[in-house]
Amino acid sequence: MTKKILVTGRLDNRKETTRLVSIHVDKEVLDWIEENTSGNKQLVFNKLMQEGVKAMNKKSGVVVIEGL
């Protein structure tokens, strides 16, 4: 299977641009990342989150999420 995302490099200016937090990530998301990407998984996760935020910002109204 061809990887959909190929990541090279590292986070730039990690101290200035990121903050260490503890989160629980859905196993389906982690499985997708493992199966569809190659390279730095932290960069992949951040890129996917950034793209998701951009998509949500384009929507109008409120999105309700329940019972994940």
C-alpha cells in the first residue's frame, strides 16, 4: 500500500511553537496514521489537526459531538 502522507524533518522551534500536553487519541486515528503515513508521527498528527481546524473554521453554526 502506498502511504498517503510522507513526512520528513522535525518540529521547528519546538519550545516556541508547541506545548507538551497529555491527550487520549482514538485508536482508529492512530491506526490510520500508522497505515497511511511514513515519517515523523508527531508532525503527521499536528498536520491532521491543523487541517481539521481549518475545515471546522469554514463551517457555519455549531457542531455537537456526543458519545464518542
